Amino acid sequence: MNPANFDFHCHSIVSDGLLPPAVVARRAAANGVDLWALTDHDDLGGLLEARATADEVGMSFINGVEISIEWRGIPIHIVGLGFDAANPGLVNGLNELRAGRIERARRMGEALAAVGIPGVYEGAQCFVTNPSLISRAHFGRYMVSIGIARDMAGVFQHYLTPGKPGYVDHRWATLGEAVGWIAGAGGVAVVAHPGRYKMSGADMRRFLDDFKDCGGRGLEVTCGSHSPDHVMHFARLARHYEFHASRGSDFHGPEESYVDLGKLPQLPEDLKPVWRLIV
């Protein structure tokens, strides 16, 4: 198998996407994706529907998830690919993460009320389709709907990122836990959208050292939020660390995404694509 167009990062209504898994699958296929992974945040609930629809439209599918971690106080996301979705270690770890999200959301609502924006926790619930997973995106959508900001980027910039009034720390998974859950389930761990993390070049190298030491094997080089300079930079790091390279749109919905499913530049030709470790 040599997929010309693979997309290994996107979301459905099971986490913070805007479309059901089946609709995301059909959109990916219509855009020419031939190997696809659904990577909802901390939840595997959309995988059966995604796989069934991918089979129906003739598109190859692998299991995926995006796990929230914290490394040295920095929130980071790790994508897991090609794992056994029934593995107890992975399932139980994700269950614990989702339980913590609900309490964090309540505290975010209280923090926003304290600066004069009441009722956001309750309002965000109107945008939630999976009761066990409420995220900052759901808060952001509600806050845009009531005119607190013009768009999601504005809400996050002023209210929902570290140091802003609606941001609340949470005990996410550790790097070792997330990579261990993925590897223990027979999957491949990949660093998601590394260009989005606010860390120095030296810290990024320290993080990638730790990631590799834990058993991480992939780096998202081509991503919806990456500029051409990001692609060149992380391609160099993938070569240095001998990581396999991943490619993902990070699609959430037509109105909220950097790029549509499968509509990404190709990986630099000399990199080893991560699908070689899976299919």
C-alpha cells in the first residue's frame, strides 16, 4: 500500500468537532483521502462509526486518538495511531482524563463568572454532543454566540489560554503515561502540531528527547496550522531524531479549520511517512 493522500488528524462531534464521524469520513473520501484516522480528543467513541463509513466508501481507516498531556507545565497533545481500541490500559486512562475534564469545565465557568461573564459552563453544554467530554472549544463557541468575541481565535486569545481569566490548569496525563497507553495498545505515538507550542527551540529539543526516550516514534510535520517554515523546521527535527513523519489537517469543521481534510501539502519526499509503521 502506498497512500498518496493520508490524513491522520481530525475531529468529530465525539470530542470538539462539528460533524458526526460518518460525515467526516464521507468528506475525507470526497476530498481524495485514501488512508484516514479519526483522532478525537481523549475518546474512542467515534471509531466504530468512522471505520464502518470508511469501509462503505472504500477508504482505508486506522484507529486514532489525540491525548492531552502536560510536560514541564506546558499543555501538549499526543496523537495515537493504529492501536487496539479495546486495550484496557488505554481505555481506562482515557476514562480518567475525561472525568477530569468535567470538573475542570466547572472551574472554568466559575473563573469566567468571577470576571463578569456568568453562565458560560451552562451555555457551553448546549454545544456539547458527548456528555463526558466538554472542552475549551465548547466554551469558545458559546462565548462567540453571545458576542464576547467575534470568533474562536479571539475568545482563546483573551480568555481561554494560560494566563487568561478563563483558563484553568488541569492534571492531564504525563508524557510517559500517554505514550505508554498508546504503545501498550500496539499503536504509534506522534507529537501533534508541534509548531503550536509556545516553547523555545532548546525546550522543544528537550521535549523531543523525552518523547523518544518514552517510546514516541512520530512527529506531525505537515499540519493544518503549520506554515511552510514550520514544515521545513520540523522536517529537519524528524530527520535528526529519526522520527516517522505524520500529516494531518486537524479538521474540526468547515467553519473552524485551518485546512480541509486531505487538502494539505505533501510531506517532504525524503521523510519516512508514519503509515509505514502501521499498515
